[in-house]
Amino acid sequence: MERTIPAFKENRRAIRLNWKRPVTLVHPTRGSGHTVNVSSAGILFNTSTKTELPLGEQISLVIPHATGKDNITVRGKIVRLQRQDEWLQVAVDLTT
């Protein structure tokens, strides 16, 4: 007999793309890390910072452009935090 298991439905606003780039935190604290994925609505990154980052806090990140000549600065709101071993995973909403 075949059993059907209901699928988990995620409520995503945009398609996510795996994208690994270095990232520098510039506000509300300084630190470094790397992106995990990105969409038109947000960015997920890992950082080794030990500083507490409060949910809802505005954050600014600098990501070097692939050419190495310029930097991209993004600003958004921290919407999720998850500690994973030595990393802190941070989800940022870029639409706010």
C-alpha cells in the first residue's frame, strides 16, 4: 500500500538563488561572513560575530561586486536568527 505524506508548503515571496559571496557587516555591528542565498526580497548569510543582533533591527551589509572594483551596500531588517555551531545565520528582509 502506498502512503502519501502531505508536502510542506513554504510561503516564499521570491525565488531564492544559492549565492556565496563574502559579506561585511557595517551596522549595527562590524563583522564578516558569507552569503548563503539571495532573492529579490531578502538575503541569508552566515557570520561568526559574537555580538547579539536583535530581531527587527536594521542592518547594513557590504558585498564586493564580482569585478572586485566596486562594493554593493544593502540595507534591511533582521527577520530570523539561528545559531549553527560557530556560525550565526541571519535572514534579512530587503523590502523594508
